[in-house]
Amino acid sequence: MFESEFAKTEYIENDRVVFHVWKKEAHFDDYRKPVIASLEMLREHKDSIFIVDARNGFEDVKEDVDWGFSYFLPELKKTGCKVWGFILPVVSDIEGEIDLWTAEIEKNFRVIRAESYDEILKKAAEKITVELLPLQPDDREQFILDNQEAFNYGALEEFGLRDDHYEEDDQIISRETIEHSIDSGEAYRIIHNGEKVGGVIISTDGERGDLEILFVSPKVHSKGIGYAAWCEVEKLHPEVKVWETVTPYFEKRNIHFYVNRCGFHIVEFYNSHHPDPNDPDAGGHDIDEQFPDGMFRFEKRI
């Protein structure tokens, strides 16, 4: 993280965003030092989104504009960044400067202007298009393996090589669990740019729906694919008014995704003292051994 009296910049891992906040108007070294700090973060975290909160500053002198166009933008392009977001009010006192920068930035980046950080993230994800295709019998085995790989990745991020949260040898989610969900629900492959990048399993009963499983390949995390897939799920079943899902307490990425991105709310906490009444195996012993700190239940009401 970098911070001065003029700006603050930091990398937000869950969103894969370099977030640059101008505190007040800055020029020359006071302007360039925080911009270079953001550039270094973007170099370290390839393919990130760059979001600039310009509500309290950004108005540049000609020398800074020339430096930005001739040095910063070409270097930014090398980082793999594709999206530049501006946080600004609907009408800003620096419209002229923003228009000047936007015209140049749009030559190589997608520019999103919004009034909040979350709105930029939402708009960035909306442009990601995915397709949900029914799971085919000849893809069933790979679907299971991909699901296990994705779930294991989340556990390894949190616990490293510790294995006390696994359902079976080296697996956070067992083959039996996945196969039961496939057989009792609707299973789909998530397709992006013609490639299989994840999967989703749901079940519905009238106005209620259960998101049994949603996984995205770790290779394409933080690109908006999970959110785009969830939007497609909602379109599949417009009759559903209440969606439900659960996730282990340690899955910080999932908790962030469901609550902050998809609009779910945590409504219940399952643990050894309060087991899931719908899970015959959660009578206290199994959940206490595998997830000793419990599972969260989420709901989204539409």
C-alpha cells in the first residue's frame, strides 16, 4: 500500500483491483509518485482492474497530462489491465479533464464511470458473457474433477496443505456429494469464450431454489465469470423468489462473492450445536470433524 497526503493506493485481492484514491489535487512529483505506486501494483498483479476515485482530485497540469499519456498509459497496457474505472458524481467540476483522459484511455482500455466502487465492479462483470449448457454424460467425470480442483483451491488458500477439512482423501468435496447433486438437480457447464470454465448445480421447487454447487476454475478467478454465471441462473428460473445456498466458514472468497456481489444475506449459522436440519449427516459428529467452525446459510430474496 502507498499513502501520502495527496493519495492512497492499495491492492484489493478479493476483487483483483488496484484502488487509487485522490485525497486532493496534486501536481508533478506529488502526482506522479502515487501513480507510479499504482503502476507497480498493477505490474505485480497482472490483469487487475484499475479504479480511480477522482472525487477529491485529478485535475492535472499539462506536464502531468503529457507524462501520463507518454509514459503511464503505455506502461499500464503492459500489465494486462483491461478495465479503468472512475468514481465520480453524475456531474463533476473536472469534466474537461476527465473527458480528455477518457478519450485517450479508451484507445486501449474499457472505461467505466460510476458513483461508487461497487457499481464499477458490477458494470465490469456485466460485460462478461457466459453460457450455461446442460451437463453431458461424457463430461460428467471431468465435471467432478474440475469441481474438486476448484474447492480444494479455496481450502489450500486458507489452510495450506492441512488436510483436516477434507471429506475423502485429498478432497474438500467428495465424489459422492457431487454425484448426488448432479443426479437430484440440474447440472450445467459454465462456458466462456467457447471454453469450459466451471459448473453449477441447482434445484428448484416452485418459488424456492437451492444453489447446490457453483465453481469456477482457479485459472479464471476474479474475472467476473462467477457473477455472470449466477446472473444466468436467475434468468433460467424467473419464477424463483428465494434462492438459498451454504458455504463453509473459511471460504472468504465465497462469502464475499455471495454477499457483496450476488446480493445474498447470511441468515443462519450451522455448527455442531445447531446442525443443518435438512442434512441427515450433520447431526453434530461429521460437521464437527470436517468444519469445526461451521457453515453459513445464505438467502437471496428477489
